[in-house]
Amino acid sequence: MRHSSVQGEGAPGRAGDGISGAGTRPTATSAVPAPRSGSGPRRGGGGAGGGRRPTRQGRRRVLRWTASVVALLILGTAAAGYLYYRHLNGNIRSGQRLSGDSGVARSDADAAGRRPINILMLGSDVRDEENAKLGGGWDTIGDPARADVQMLVHISADRKNASVTSVPRDTLVDVPECSDPKTGEKHKATRTMINESFSRGGAGCTLATWEKMTNVYIDHWMTIDFVGVVSMADAIGGVDVCVNQNVFDQSEPGSGTGGSGLKLKAGTTRIQGQQALQWLRTRHSFGSDIGRAKAQHMYMNSMMRGLKSQNAFTDLPRLTGLAEAATKALQVSEEIGTVKKLLDLALLLKDVPINRITSTTIPVLQAPSNKDRLILNPKDAPKVWELLRKDVAMDKNGDPAPAASASPSVPAPTPPPSSAPPASAPAKIAVHVVNGTGVGAQPVPKRATAVANQLVAKGFSLAKADSALTPEKATVVRYATDAQAADAQSVAAALGIPATSVQKSAGAARITVLVGADWREGAVYPQQAPPEAGDVPESADALNGTDTSCMDIYKPYRW
């Protein structure tokens, strides 16, 4: 019999363990250590363990070891992710959402429980050395910051369309009373340029100013300064812009001051970093603040086209780099002061098609008292605000809207309860009339008096006008108790106000007619046709996201 050459898996031989003599028996296998699972190659023939299978105990050890390694990798990855998440959260600076009283309530949800999202984007010219190096004034270091760029980003409730609306910095508006969230200093209500609202209570005061101006509830604000613009432009990797002529935005001829320094040849150029900041700040070469707003809209549209073409919203490494730059560059209102909430907001735009994004500049006119100031166009500006309030798309590229019996933004009528008394005689109904026409424009003088006189002529001899000005987007009749319901409907009918605009309100001490911005003239309430998609006034200079046109350059700045 031929014996295996393997001696107990390498165990040394003992006396009497000879391997050459015929009939000599090998040592007992019990003296050989048990082989480790999987140790050595399997061999054919009966050796002292060379062909053994792993034991159950060995398999359990392997499984435990493998599970430990996998767990360690998972924990290590999770820890790294958690630490990076904390790092990004640590980058974010946040502040108070609202630091002034606008009186605007959050909009109602649609049938699916969704609401539009409104975000106020502000470009702040912070007065410090870093921003001065990039174009800020050295002589204004330490002065209060202003927000020279102001845009309202609106994302529809169904998330199928979006819009951007700019207001030029020199537009005169009513700024409500605001408190500085850092110092507690109070600033009285005033009428001034919209960019100065920022210095009267920060972004929260500017948000209150916008709400008062538009009667649109604004969910959040975001601010970015010169340094932030440069870092974001670098992170994006450049944005394509186009000019029809060579441009050099240098000091204004004869003044020796101003100018962004933008210098480009005619055609399309990819810009980033400081050059992107120059594009966004250029005013003289584009003719005015209106031209600058249009150039900013072109930049944003081009940026969105680029990000979508690069799949930046789904490419994790790309998204991480953008998140790093964004969390350092932006300051946001406190309710969105985490990475997750900012990412959720960004992803709302992911599925909005480029041709469903519209940019506009609110229609304005030269102020009668100052040629260097602007006022809202009283005819066209309210049309833009109404599209925002009623969440109507500013483009015509969506599916046809289903027929609706009433606008979703109009409250349902409050019918008188069956047990309520019938309407009193007009001469016995006390009516309070308030002027609320000051939404998106100056209030119409003595509007409450005109409507109260109309009621008196209709037999409501107790109707009286109030001297207060309470801005309201749409005319309403409010009453306090069920006993007043029929009387309120009677007042509405006398003025031609629809029954859907009669509301029960605990805050109404008496029957009150609030004459809204939708009824600025005439003795009878005008029938209001709901706005249609794309019904943007021509003066708003609407620009679709697919538009790739070029900016014209004012002649003195061509080269």
C-alpha cells in the first residue's frame, strides 16, 4: 500500500512513524490539528485533510468576518456622508424670513393639496473689501448693503411651469415698517426705491415689501453677493451668452465712473468667474436697468439649459460640487436652512421643461417727479401680479386647461344658513367701505368715497367711507355673523359684486366692502375674465427659456 506523502498537514514525525516500511501505519489523525476552512488546494486521493471540506464552524467564521468587513465599509461610508452633510449644513447662513408686516396670507392649496412656491432671489452689493475687489465701491465699504438685483421665482403648484419676474432697482414702492433682525432697530414705513428696503431690515424687509407690492405670498428668500456669484459661475463651468456687437462696458463717457469692465466680441462667449459677474452687473452697455434685467434673464435661461444638458440634477458628483459652491455662496431664509431642503427646492425645477420657463420684467414708467426713478405701470403691472396670484402659466406651451366654473383663487361663496333672517331693507344696513386699490400701483384717491356714494344712491343710506388704505388684490364683501349674511349678499348685488366674493370673517366688525385693485374705476364692479396662460403684457418683455437671442449694445460702448 502506498501512503500519502502528506504527514499530518506538516506535523513532525514521531518514533515508529516510518513511512517507508511495508505495513507501517500512519499516526492517528487525532494528533493532527484540524485544517482551516479552505486552506490549501483540494487534492484527489485520501490524505490526512487535503481533500476535506470546510467545517460548519469554519464557514461561520468566514461569514462573520465578511459581515464585519461589509458593516465596517457601510459605517465608514455613512460616517463620511454624514460628516460631509454636516459640513455642507455648516456652510449655510440663514436669517429671518420676514421682518416687516405685509398682511398677505399663504395661498390656498389646489384640489391635490399642492401650492405654488415663490422664492425671492436677491443680489446684494455687500460693502466689504472682498466684494469691492470684484466691482463694489471702495468708497462705500461699511455702508449698509442694498439689493440691486431682485427677482421672484415662481414654481407652479403642479410643478409644470415656472417664471422669473424682475423689478428694476430704481422703482419707487411702499416699504412697510420693518425691524432689523440683528439690531432690533425699527424703520418706519416709507416710499423709496425698492433696493433700499434691504438696508431697512435685511432680506426679510425686502420680502415684506414684495408681498405688499404684489399681494403674493412669498415662501422663501435667497441672497448672493459678488463673491458668491463668481464662485457659483465657476462651479457651473461657464454659461453661454451672446451680444450682437463688440462690447466694452467701461466708464461712462465723460464721467470717469461706472462700468462693469465687460469686454466681449460679437457672438456667443462662454463666461464664468469674474466675467460672469461683469455680465450680470452691466447696465450702461445694455441701455438701462431694463436691459440689464433682460441680460440677467438670458444668463439664467442659458444656465438652466446647460445644467439640464449636463444632467447636473442627477449626476451625483456634479451635484455635490454645485452643493458645495451653493451652500457657501447663498444666504437663505431660516425655514430652508438645511442641505436637504435646498436640494428639494432645486429638484422642483428638474422636471420643468425649458420651454415652460418664462422671464419677465415688471412694466414700469418714468416717475413724474424724478426722471431717474421709476413707478409701476398701473395698467400692466397688475396683470403680471394677477398671473402670479392665480398661478396661471406665463407661457402658452402647456396642455389646454380644463374648463372650470370658477377661478381656484376665488373663495367659494358663503351661503346664508337656512335659519338666517332675510335681508333687511337697504336703509337699515350699515356698510363700511375701504379703499384697497393700492396693490401693484398707487391707490386710487377717494375710491372708497365713490363706492359709498353709489351705495347711498341705491338706498343704503348708512354706507360710509373709511379714510384707511388697506391693499387688497380683489374686491370682497366681508361680514361677521350669520345674521348679517343675507344683508352682505344684498350689498354685493347692489354693486354687481359676485356672490363668490362675499365672505364670512371673524375679523369683520361690520359689513365691509373692501374695494380691491381689480376695481379701480366705475360705479359697477367690472366682470373679471380669468387670465389665460401666456397673457403677459407686451411691456413685460417676456423671454422664453428656449430663446437664444443676443443682446444689442448701446453705441457708445461698442468697439
